[in-house]
Amino acid sequence: MLPYSGSVSLVSSFLFPPLQFVPPPNRSDWLCVVTPSVRRVTRSSDWSKSRRFPTGLAHSPAEDSLKMAASLRCFLRSGKKAVSALGQREFHRSAPAAAQVTVRDALNQAMDEELERDERVFLLGEEVAQYDGAYKVSRGLWKKYGDKRIIDTPISEMGFAGIAVGAAMAGLRPICEFMTFNFSMQAIDQVINSAAKTCYMSAGLQAVPIVFRGPNGASAGVAAQHSQCFAAWYAHCPGLKVVSPWNSEDAKGLLKSSIRDDNPVVFLENELLYGVPFEMSEEAQSKDFTIPIGKAKVERAGSHITLVSHSRYVGHCLDAAAVLAKEGIECEVINLRTIRPMDVESIEASVMKTNHLVTVEGGWPQFGVGAEICARIMEGSAFNYLDSPVTRVTGVDIPMPYAKILEDHSLPQIKDIIFSLHNLVLIIVRNGNYSFVFAEFLICPYLAATKPNLH
């Protein structure tokens, strides 16, 4: 029974999870509220304010304790049906606007849907079939499509990349998975000389519809030979399209577009994002959902500074922007999505609005993605709108160390982005440009002391 005893016992543990109840000093002024999802004790005076519990599931202390005990007995006798009904009333009051889908599952959905849609599509790579992929991205595909379309290969990137390029020339649409793009260096002759240049060298007569995909950039604790970002490497080469998704919608929509494209596409994923869940809209869950290659997305609108990034560091930029928003600095965050062809128009439009630009990437600084963005902005019409130099936040110009603390200092962190933006603010003020005013400009003691009338 339940009436205000020092401990609560509920017949059987399979009906309800364990419940802890600490009696208050004045028991007559309290209720014990029990539901499958929420277990807590609530003051009776607050009962009318609580909307988390359906009416009729608990009684006020003023009611007769015998009626309460009888009601509980009836409820428990009804068994699992009552628990099920109660759970339905608690959990299904409103439908969620979007589903939570990990990047891994989004990639899996994209390949599954394209394999089902087009019989020419097949997947090959190391451990992609019976083992379900080194990162479980191809989970379940071998059981569904069999050995002819999900193919395990030997540990020979040059060999199976060449097989995939030849299959593409013969009219198939292979998805070639590298266990990491660091290993693609073994196959770079096939990627560049065989795949990227064939369409040009054949005067457009021979298409090579192939996708090279796999994790790119730094992971965690894998040191120098497994931590490189190849975005700038492959984006340097004409004939390739280079895609770098951030969230689950990017991963699914861009991979489907890449598989359908008649050009060779280098699809750069990030190992640390595979298990991260993102909201996926109802539209994105459709089998017809695609995202056009070559189009960036404004992930957060702002009016003071433009932040441009790709892959995992889009999330870092959004986190930094949220921190700076509390200081009155509104950053516009652009997710590149595609490195080549680059959506320079979207970057220029943002710079013309904010007059300031910061690029963020995990690769090395020399000849990197950020360097290319800087050059394109300098050469284009947006240059005249800049009120300060373009700032780059990149990985450190060294091979990746193995030690954790050194690894963290070798890659851009959220604090590094914030620091760079604060430095940009100082440059703006020291140059006497007060074209925008921050609500909380006391981020710099120098400003508070020397520019007291800035607000």
C-alpha cells in the first residue's frame, strides 16, 4: 500500500523501476506521484501547477486513505495494460518534430537507399561486408545485398581503388571505402590520374561515376600517420568533387548526391562524428532527399563576424558563436559542405553583410582550405567590404603528436576560435572602426579604460 509510509513498495519490480521515497517533516502536506517515466515527490500545494501528470493518476492528501488504497489495488490488478496505457499518456502527448539520427546511421541509410534504387551501385573496401565495416557504417548491407554488391577486399588500396575506377568506366557506380583517408595515399595514383583526369583526357566521352569515402582528418590518439586532413590535397586537383559533411542531414543528402553524380567524388567523413546524433527532419528521412553538391549552408545567422568552416569544426564554430552571443557578438556560421566546387558566392554575401571573416579548419595552415577562401575573397567583390584582415584558425603546422595534451593543442578548440574573435574585435577598435556596437564590450579591459563612451 502507499498511504504515507516511510518506504514505498510496489508489488513487483517488473511493473515499475526502483522508487526512492524520503518522507518530509509534514507528511499530510505531500503527495507521492508515481509514473513509469517520472518518479518524484511533489508538494500538494504545487499539484495544480504541475502539468506533467495526467489527471486521475494521484489523489490529494485530503481524500480518504482507504479510497486511495483501493484505487491503487485496482490499478495494480490491471497489470501491464495499465502500465502500458500510462506510458502512452506520458510519452505520446506530442509527436517529435525531428528524429535523432547519428551520422553513422545517416550514411548507412544513404547507401542502403541508393543500393536499392540503382542496381549499378555497389560497395567495396576493407571489412565492409561480413564485419559490417570498421566503423559499422555498412552495418547490415552485406546481409541484405550479398557478396556481389558488398565486397570485402584485401588490404591493398591501390588494387581495390583501381578495380573500382575500372568498374566505373565500365558503367557501374562503385562506392570505394578507405578505412581512413590516410591510407588513400597508397591509391592516390588511381584517384588522381585514373579517376579525376579521364573525363578531360577523353574529351568528355568517358565518365567515371565513383565515390571515394571514409574518415578524414584527426581522430583521437592515432598520431601523425593517421591524423591528416586531405580536404586541401584533393580539392587542389581539377576533375574531382570534394565533399565534407558535418551533421546527419549533410551526410545523407550529400552522399546520395555523390553516388548519383557522374564525376568522381571524394567524400570526407569524420570518425569522431560517426556516433554523434543530430536532428533529422521528416524531409531528410525521405528516400528522395538529396543536397546539391557545391552549395554551402548558413547554420547560424549573424551580423558582426562571418565564421566559415567544414566537417567537425562547424560544431566548434556554433559553440563559439553561442558563447560570443552572450557578449553581444553575433557571428554568422557557414557550413561549406563542399570544398570543391566551393560556394564562394555564399561566403561573399555574408562578408558583405558582416565586413569580417574568420575561417576554421582542422588541416595544416599552408595552402589549406582557409588559405583558398582568403584568396578568393581578396580577388573578388567582397574584398572592398572587409573592415579587417581575414583570420585563419587551423591545425598547428606540425605532424600530429601522440600525447593527448599535445594533440589537443595541435587542433583548433572552441577556446581558440573565441580567442581569435576577441583579437579581431581589438583590431577593429584599435583601427578606429566602430561600425557596430556590442552590448557587452567589456570583454577587453583596455576598451573599458580607453573607450568609456563606446557604448
